[in-house]
Amino acid sequence: MSEPELPPLRDVIARYGLSASKALGQNFLLDAQLLERIAGIPGSLSEEHVFEVGPGPGGLTRAALMAGAKVTAVERDARCLPALIELGKAFPDQLRVVEGDAMQIDPVQEISAPFHILSNLPYNVGTALLVNWLSADKWPPEWKSLTLMFQREVAERIIAQPGGKAYGRLAVLAQWRAKATMPMKVHRSAFTPPPKVMSAVVHIIPNKAPEGVSPRTIGKLTAAAFGQRRKMLRQSLKALSGALDALETVGIDPTRRAETISVDEFVQVAQVLDAGL
């Protein structure tokens, strides 16, 4: 089956009078080759289900559809819907568009099969969406991979290792039961309009979860530890019931700071907390 001939994205944007909304955290990607590279990061998408947040005029959506994916796209901006409907007509039975706020939509309820999440995330909700997807009780989750565009500073926080300024709660949440990498950096000039900051793509694949620890406990522990990251653990964790005793059980010096604690050490402390020892 031959690929449909599609008009350039710039023509689509002009025809529908679209412009990136700062209030919605939008920045459009128009480079077809770059979009194809991003869509290729999860591997072959042929016959795979893809969940996309904030497709805008449909640049990344196109790339996923041309790779053979079946895409469910959530778009809050009603201005973009006609362009997406037009795109759907070019790819019969491959694109479903849901109008709404992705913060209020559970992709598992929208897609009745394992799926990939692929998105140039709106800057203003990207981190919150990621935390939601990483905090699922069911593991492995229904999503097979996350391939997400962030501001580069956020991307570096997701893949950070202990000991640096970028290492924090987001790194632990992303790495305690998943593998996070940054396969691509994207220059600000690739976007329309260009944002003030550089961007990067993060790729996350779920791993086997450590036994005996809940995401809620990891969440509480890291929130407390990094909420006062300049303070020693004996100070930052004193309000979290059982945390100081758990440090002693694991053998972690309470005078250390959160940024020096490895992901595995956080998991060990959380396991003690969940075991109620």
C-alpha cells in the first residue's frame, strides 16, 4: 500500500490559521526527517498502538501513521481538530482523535491493547503527565515504552545519576523500575516558534519492579528527601514515619544528603518502610 501524498505541514498550519499557543505550552515541529527519527526511537511501529498527547497540527502523528501505527491522539486545542480530521482521512482506520485534557484522560481506558506513548509534550504539563505514567500501581504497565520530548533541562533530570545537581525525585521515579535514556537532543531552531530553551527526547522502557515496595512509598520518600535536598536526611526525613529507622536498618548514614543516595538505596529504604520493620 502506497503512502498518501500529504501537504507540507506549513501549508496545513496556514490553511487552518494555526499558531502555537503559549498558554497551552505548544511548539510545533515541522521537520519531516526529524519527526521520522523520533517516531523510530521505539522501534517498528507497524500495527502497534500509539497514544499521543498534544499532536497540534499532526507532525509527529504523521510520522507514526506513516510507520504503520494505529494512533489515539488527545488534543485539547479545538483549533487543531480540523487538521487532524483531515489527516485521519488520509490514513483510514489508523487515527482516532480525542478532544480533551490529557491530564484527565487515562490512556488505558482509551486503548484496549498494549501501546507506546509517543509525544512532543506540551511544556506546561509534560512533567506531571510523566509522573502519572510512572506512578501506576500495576507493573509492568500497559504502555510498552515512553518516547517523549521535554525541555533539555527536564530530560537531564530524568536520566540523572546520583551526585549531580540534576539528580532528584524525577530521576528516582523514572529509574527505580524502568530504564531511562536520552537518545536525541533537539535544537530550539527546529520548532515553530523557537522556544527559549533547548529540548531533548527521553525514551523509557519498563523493567521488572523490585519486590516489596509500592510506588506510593517511593513517592513519599523521594518527596520528603528532595523537598529539602540541601539538608541531611536526618532532617529532611524526620517527619516521615519510620524513615530514620529504615535508614539505620539499611545502613545509610543519616548525615548524607538526598542527592548522594542511589536509586537502589531509595528502593531498599522503601522496602523496609513497606515491610513495617
